[in-house]
Amino acid sequence: RLECVGWLSKGCIRLTGDDEALFYRVLNVAVRTLRRAPPHERLRSCTIVYLHRMIDCLGKGTFGIVPSVLAEMLRGAGGDAKVASDVVTLVNQTISRFKEDSVEVVAGAYEVVVTGVLTLLDANKLLLSTQASQEARELRDLYKVWVQFVHGVAHLGLARVCVDGANAASLRPLVSSVIEGIGLIAEVSAAKSCVQVVSRLASLWASDSPAAAGGAVPGFRDFLFEAAGRAVLQACVAEWVNPKDAQGLQLYGEFAACQRAFDKVSSEAWASLLSARLLPAMGFDDRMVAEYVGAMRGDSEKAFRDVLIRHMSMVR
């Protein structure tokens, strides 16, 4: 019946009061059944599909229901990456459609989603670097929708949820999971999304300026620069990044933009870290360091990208 009503909803262009009443009634029955019944794959799958339809049909009317349903699904997932991926995808749909107005869903589901996904990723980190099994592919799919979730939260005015109350304790593990993905997945598209998130987080919480968008988080800048800086520079010399390829060139552009963002929010902190430790550790001499930092602080991001490519090719 749940599937039938879901299919029926696809033909509803304009909802009547009777339509809405039916959809809400079926949704509430599905939620109660999900809570009382033991974990059941088909019930979970049908409920997820129906929720996707109801977000489209009922819009914000689903906001009071969605977080608790997602929590139930994750609790009954038993560490299943496919279930977690479905849950995060549904949150992403809500964020994509309602932007800042989705804060009720994001805030309500945040703790259980973040805890559940990070636990799964931490327990299976080695699988992320392979594609040798169905389990590994499902985990990589989960990671990609996870980064989309963090990207959406960071870019759409929802970032305050990450540092509100008890959520602040999970900020560093969340950011670390994104930083690790810059190199761990070894895919240009995944790395690009991760670097974009890192750049955004720097503008939110790594600045000393009281006018910064999110307000500085104590200690966050040093943590971000050290961890993300190393990850970005290591990816610059990775074999899977080819600057002669169009996608690889775009990724180098993101590497350049990220470092310029670090420099913009940090006065001398990022340039000092580069000059004193990160670049010398990669084999840069004083002349190369000076040229690198000078290009990073220049007027042209493209010129810095070209210097970045040239210098990294010399130390590969």
C-alpha cells in the first residue's frame, strides 16, 4: 500500500485537502510501523522512497517527522553503509530544495546522522581506498553523499548547527573526515568537493576577524591549516592528479583557491606555516618557497595555479 500511494503521489500536480490528508495518514502509519517492527529491508526502502515523494508533495509539512524517522533508520541499520547513504541522501534532498529553511531538519537529524556516519567511516576507513568489493563501493557511495551533506551545510547558511551546543564536540571529527577524503578516495571529483568544503570552513571559523561569517572557533585555524594544508599539498603530488587533464587542472585550481583562502583569513599564519615547515618538508628550497608564497599572494589565482603545478612537478 505504501508503494501504491507513493506512485499515486507522482500523478498529483495540485494537491487537494483530501490528497494531503491521505498522504499524511499513510506517512504516519509508515513511521509507527517502522518504529515498532524489527528491522526490515523492504519496509525501510519503501519508507525512504515515500519520504522522498512527500518532501516534494508536502514540503515543509514533513519537517516535524523526517528527523525522527531518519534516527530510527540509522539505529536499525546495524552498520549498513547503504542504509546510511539513503538517510544522508534524503537529508541532502531537503537541503537542496529548502536551503536555509531546512535548518529544522538539519538540526533535528544532525547528531544522529553525524555520529552514525562517522562511526561507520572510522570503522571501515581502509575500504574507502579500494573498489574491490560491493561493501567498499557502498562505503565510497556513502562518503560521497556525506561530503555533499557537509558541503550543503557549510555553504547554505546552516553551518551554525555544527557549533551549536553539544554538536560542537563533533566538529573536528567531521572536518577530519572531509580532509581525509582529499587523498583517501583518490578521485578528482571527490577531492574537489572536499577542498571546496575546507575553503568554506576556513572562511567561517579560521579568521581572527570579529566580522567573520561564523565567528572564530578557538584552535580551529591551527587544526585546519595543519591537517588540511598537508592533505592538499600531498594531493598536489599524487599520481592520480594529472594537471594535463581537464579535471586535474580544475582540481589544481581548487588547490590554489583553497590556499589563497587560508592566506586571506590568517594574516601571516598560513604563509609562515608554508615557509617554515610544509614546503621545505617537500623539498622546496628558499627560492622556490619565496616564488610560491609570492604567487599565492599575487593578484591572479590562475598565475598561482600555474606556479603550483610547476613547482609540484619538480618535487614529485
